[in-house]
Amino acid sequence: MRKMKKFAALGLALTMIATMLTGCGGSDKSGASNSTSGETSAEDSQAAQGESEENVESEADGEESAPAQASSGEQVTITYSLWDEIQSVVYQELIDNFEAQNPDIHVEMQLTPWDQYWTKFDAAAGANQAADVFFMNVWVPKYAEAGILEPLDSYMERDGFDFSLYTESIVNTGTYNGVHYTVPKGTDSMAVAVNTTLFEKYGVTVPTSDWTWDDMVAVCRELKEKIAAAGDSVYPMAFMLNSTNGSWQPVVYQFGGKVFNDDGTSGYDSAESIEAIQSLVDLIDEELIPDYQMVSDTSAEEFFISGQACMLYLPTFSSQKVEQAKVEGVELIKLPKAKTQEFIAGSMHYGMNSASEHKEEAWRFMQYLASEEANDIVGQRGIDLPARISSQSYYASSFEQFDGTAFVEGLVDAKAYPNAPAYAEDAINSITNDSIMAIFTKQIGVQEGMEKMAADINAEIESGK
């Protein structure tokens, strides 16, 4: 595997996939941010890259620097970058709590919308100007390999960080080559949101959590018939077709498929993966769900919130959007079983900038974010399904508009998000995004498209070895 000597070599390819991984906390936030910290001029970036090359090369090889010395007692300002406007309100509460307990540290929040976050982060990181602490999703290997993430093992060992308190899959996805690079934040889960008011209107029985994929299709067909008879224009179901782990990738797992096989090759050309995507295309063809272009123009969540869809494949990262819309009559049930009820779940983490000038203060803030107090607040406010196991029970009862128990119960079927080789991450994400769009928009047939996607991914992996 080739090493990335410095982050600038990665480029800014994530611009092409801003809508792909809306999972892991990346729901659409139309209320814009106030963040400017990630905006770096090309001249500044080039100069900083030259100054930082030696440091980044050593970090890319996994060489961990010693923890910074204790604070001098004078107030230090650290920056904290995140992409979620809804979560930012609660994080300001956490910052206030932390600052009250640590008066020598001031935390400056930097909010950037999801569709701009990674482009700005990449530019800032390439210039050694990224925030001290930041939201990190499943792309830990990429940023660890590039030397952007500070290795945390020495901090954790020194302060007795207890990994057993957190969901194991989140801890594992925060490591790279046996080194811990992040502190666990939270995990995605999925359920189906049902508008029981619409089901009652159309005289259709609300399904239960023991339903199957065939049951779901049957319910959708019954709803379509009743909706047409009433002269209404409502879809039975909505999927986030333009979000990788918001809908279609979980369906691949429900049908027994995989993103990657055990030998590291793409699993998209398997019979199970092809069947999964064909099943979604069949739903589009029957007009049981809005098509790809529709949910690109108007989000699947908005179809449900506005009463234009009776059901919604709902990931936890979009749950607050439904909650705050105050949709009445919402009930959550588990995903329908195809071959399994398994689904792929992204995880969320807190990372530290390896170029931070205030690593000890950043680490103290990260410790607080990992604390029982902080995790309890996150769970109670319903902004994320917390990584800390003892805090997860709060999440189910955090919603006022519906019972979130199905999210928590669904975790037994959650499978950790599989990472591509770090050197190929950007290219594979672009291939996946472009390929699935071509399939859903009928530019290529399902089997041909899935086989081509797998072949292109495998070629990209081989080319970097």
C-alpha cells in the first residue's frame, strides 16, 4: 500500500461526494454556518504545506508524539469543528459545562454545513489550520494515514481511558493499524418511520417490527391502491436513494450482500447485492417510492414530513429533522427482514488535530465529550445515539413525537461501516456515488452497473498496492 506523504496529495475529491455519506451525523442543514476557519487561500495553503511536510510524514507512519504538558493555568482557546446545526445547540451546552469545570480553557465552536465541511476541512488540514478538535466520521483511516489525526494511545494509557464503556464497533472503527486515533462519539441506527394518521386515513393496517421485505412491498401496493382511489398524490414509502448509508447500502446488507468481501475486493457484484438494488429499482418502477431525482430535489425526509410519503427509511442522523417538524402520529418499527434485518451503520468520533498547538487542552475537552455526563446529555437531547453504552437508554425516550425504542433495539443488527484502503477512499467513494446514480437514473442496467462498479473499485484498489 502506498503511503501518503502529506495531506495535500489527497486533493479535494470529497467535493464530489458531499451527499454520499450524509450518514454519521451528516443530515441536510439548510440553516448555514458561521464557520470561516476552514477557508484557506491557495497561497497560505502552499506555504503551510511546505513548513509542515516533515511533521506530517512522521504522523503518517503512525509515530505518536508524547502528550502535551499540563496547562500553565492561563486561559487557552481551542477550536471545535462540527457540521450539524441541530447538534450544535446541544454542543454549546456541553461547551458551557466544560468551560465551567475548566476555566482555563475556552472552546470556540466552528459550524460548517455538511455539504461544505470536508472541502473546508481538507483545505484547512493541508495548511495545518484545522480545528483542534473536530467531528470525524468513518473516514478515520484516510485521515490517520495522512497524518491529520493525532494518535491518542499515550493520552488514553496515561489517563486510563476505559474502552469497555463504549460500543465495541465504534471503538474499532476509530482505530487504524492498531492505533487509536479517535474518541467514540456515537453510532447510527435505522428504523422505518410510519405515519399512522395516513395509514388510518387509507384504511391500511400498520405493520409491526416482525415484518418482511415482501410484507413491505405488499403494504406499499395496498397503500398505492387506496391512495389512488382517494384521488391523492402520496407515495407509500420514501428512501434516501442519494445517501449511501441513508438507505440503499443498508438494503444491500438486508439482502445478504456486502460492501467488501473478506479478501478486500468489492462485494457489489454478488448476487445478493444485485438483488438488493434491483428490489429498490422495482419499487421505483412501480412508483411505490420517489425516484432518485425526486429525492435529490426534495429530500426523502421532506416527503415524509409534508405528508407526501406514508413511510420512511429513517436513519438516526435524520431523526431530529422528523422530531422537530412535529409530525403527528409517527411510529417507529424495525427494518423489514429480507434475508436478514442487518444494516450497515456508520459511526461518529471526535478527532484531535495532529498540528494543534494545544493538545493537552484538546485532550481534556475530548475526555469531557466522552464522559458519562456528556453522553447522557447527548442521549437525553436525542441528537445522537451515544457511544457510551450506559447512556444509550436515554436516547429511546428522548423524542416527544415518537418512541425511539426501535432505534436502540435495531443495534443488535447493526454492522460496522467497512473502510476501503485509505489510499483509495476518495476514488472509491466517487466511483460508488457515480455508479449508483447511473443505476437509479436508468443510465445503466442493475446487473451491468453493479458489476462495473465492483470492477472499477477493484481496479482502484489494485492500482494503489
